[in-house]
Amino acid sequence: MLRTVRNFGLALLLGGCFQAEFSVEILSPSEGRTTTTISMSRAVYDQMTRGGGPDSRFCDLGEISITDTDAICVLTKQTALSELTLGYPYFSDPIPITQLNNETYRITIPIELLTTMAPDDFSLDDPNSHAIVTELFKGVRLTVVIKGVEILTTNMQLNDDQTTASFGVDVPVLMLQGDELPLELTATISID
């Protein structure tokens, strides 16, 4: 996880809009897919990739599209449910997935997984750090999306056709008010 923080550290510190969406989908009783979509301004992308350092390779495992204003990296991994992780390749712990019956699954994502995306070199006990965090990470947002044929129950925001549940949080809120967030994000989904 520290590799993730370091790789995105420059993008975060440069400010500007930086968005990361982590999508989870159960495809069958044995297989799932995660898709990580990272969006940033073209100026931030150009800064990250200048000089050929480790930040320049952040999308080596995915597909990148670059316009005059934006850079979007999409990383997708299809694998066995027991090996499904949030945010491939940035998280290594499998997502807790419970099969309730042949067609129904419960996905549980501990909120602390998202807090590991936030840099760990800030002492949040220091009141000055709160202002620094708020300013440095303004516009930086993380979103978790769970998809299914039908979302049966969730503590996340449900779309109108009940096929997608999502939860988004700005990094300053995650870092400074994390104890006010739910302990876990859950969705019970039908795959048939």
C-alpha cells in the first residue's frame, strides 16, 4: 500500500482534481472483476510522468487515454472471487465476499481500506496538519462502486435501476473525519 501512496503522492500534492474509482463486480459464482479508474488533469499527469521515475509508470498495467485537459487510466482484473481485491493493483487483501445462496452474495469493504490510500506521513494530532490536509487534498476524491444484476440491500447510494451502489468521499474528510464514516461499505447483490 505504501507504494500506492508514493506513486500518487505527487498527484495529490500538486492539488488539482484527482479522482480514483474502485469498482467491484461479481460475474459468476466463481469469478469477479475489479476496475480501477484514475482521473487527473493533464497538467498533473504531465508532472507525474516527467523524468521517467516510478510515478511515470502508474498506468503500466492499464489503458490510458489522454486529452488536452485530462488523463484517465483504467486498470481491470478478472479473477477468482477468493482473489478479488479492491483497486487492482493497489490493494492486496481479498475483499470479504460471502455467498448467501447460488445467486446472492454479500460484499463487505472495510472503510479502513480507503484510509490506506491517504498518506500516512501526517500527524493529525497537530492542529496545523488539519489545515494542511484540507488544502493539499482539496478536490481529491475516492469512490467505491459495487455492481450486480440487482442490489438487494446496501448502506451505499443506490442508483435508480438498483444495479449499482456507490460511496464517494473526499480525502480530507476521510483523513480528518474518518471516525464519522461507516465502518464498512456493504451490498447484498443478485447475480442472476
